[in-house]
Amino acid sequence: MQALRYWDYYDMTETFTDLYDKSLNQQAFSHLYDVIISRENILLAYRTIKSNKGLRHLERIEER
């Protein structure tokens, strides 16, 4: 559950949980763009991308 720790670090857990709950209840989102461009979300996305190691075996397949 490494992603949850990142969410907690950037204080995004409540935001994502709220969005998920709204989606389960088929409610409309409000201020979604504000969430997307928030500093915390951008930093979370950057950290997640930087920690992604990818699939090493696919790199070897592509080299052939």
C-alpha cells in the first residue's frame, strides 16, 4: 500500500476517498479541475511517476 502512504503524505486521502464515494453514488463532481491542478496533486503525481520502475522485461523484448 505504498500509494496510500503517498496520499497521506500529500494530504490527498480524504479528497480521493470523497471522489470515490461520489462516483459510487453516481453524484456529479464539483471543482474537479481545482483538485487536478492543486500543488499537492501535482507533487503526488510527480512522486508516483518517479517511483515507477516500469517493466524491465518489456525493455528487453523491445530491443530484439
